[in-house]
Amino acid sequence: MIRIGPAGSGGLGNKKGLEMLKSLGLNAMEVEFTYGVRMSNDEAKRIGEIARGFDISLSVHAPYYINLASKAKDKKRSSITRVLEACEKAHWLGAGYVVFHAGFYQDRTSREIYDIIKKETKGLLSELRRKGWAVLLAPETTGKISQFGDLDELLRMRRETGAELCVDFAHLLARGGTIDYGRVLDKLKAIKHIHSHFSGIQYTKKGERRHLKTDRKAIAPLIKEILRRDIDITIINESPDPVADSIMTGKIIESLNG
Ligand SMILES: [Zn+2]
């Protein structure tokens, strides 16, 4: 099954946003805690119930400012707190995936950063078990060369820690300068359900600059590969107009399904 929906609620707030998505036939939404987690557990529970009633699957995006590999101890600690706050809300929302950008290399090697982030990820996972929060940690493939999180790093992290991952196809394009969707999906073969992001993207040699509207010609080849392989996937659109682009994606699926 392919689930599609926007990052955020289209500026309507979560409840009205969910009603709009339902009326548009979309069935996923990522709750954005971009600048901080401000939601009570009761509110999270209520929003989760509405989403379930509409068969809209929820996920959560943790605050942007997170660096689990920060050289500054207080920054590392507040990063961990932010991820856990997002996880708590995700638990009450009934949202499966908690997406976050794990950290920055800051002049260290990929191997060094990998080991640091792996240790922190294991710590987060055991804290989730202790709290009894039923959520999946999903570090995201990142768009800048300076950021930890290429696909191979995150797949290795998944094997070695049991964390999940979020595959941001636009970020993979920005990192690599090119993308072969078939090859990416081959690497994800062992994963039962893929949580992913898509948007247009502007990038330089250093990677991502900003997200752009989704080009039909850019996403159609991905949809073709997904349909050919009968993959179970959620595609969250992160363009500046994520609702319209989600609808457009749904139409591509319909037309390809003939
Ligand atoms: Zn993303």
C-alpha cells in the first residue's frame, strides 16, 4: 500500500488539517514539531483518535535543532531531550515514526560520528522501552554533506541498533547529485514498511539548499518503481505546497494504475 500526505497540516492546525486531508482522500500526515514540542498529551490523544477515525496514519518530525554528536555536552543533552519529547507526543498520537536529523560531522570522520550516534541511539531506544512508548526512531537521510545520515550509514544503524529510518529521496538527490530510485529501493528490500519524504530540491556541491515544489516528472519514476515492486510505503511531501503536491502524487498513482 502507498500512503500519501503532507508534512504539517497545511497551516490549519492538526484537527482541521486532518478533516481537510480526509476530504481530499489523503491518508498520511506528519506532525511537525519544527521549532519545539508544544502539545499536551491529552491533545495528542485527541488528535490521534481523529486520525485513526479517518484512517490517516500519523508520524512525527522532531525539532530541527538536534545534534546527537555535538561536541558540547549541554547541546547533546538538549538534543536527546528534544527527541524524547517528540517520542512522548508520538506515543500519545499513535504516530509510528519519529523522524529527526541525527547530527553533524563537525570535522570528524564518518566512522567516529557513526559510533557516537549509535551509542546515543541505543540509549534512546532503551529509554523508549523503559517508558513503554510504542514508537519507531527514524533518523532521516539528510541533504547536506556536513550532516550525518547517508543511506548506507542509516541502514547500518538500523541493522545494528533496531532503529528504523526515514528515506528522504530529495535529500539523497541533493547529497549525491543524482538518484537511481531502483537502486535505492533495492537497498531497502528487507524493510517491511518504508517511511519516506519527497519534494523538489535545490542543491549545490555542499548538498541541499532548499525544498521546492514537486516536479511531476521527478516523482513519476519513483512511483513507477514502487508500483512495479508492490512496496508498502508512506510518502510524506515536504515541498512548500505539500497538500497540492500530495494530491498530484495520488493522481500519478491512479493514472499509472490505469
Ligand atoms: Zn525530509
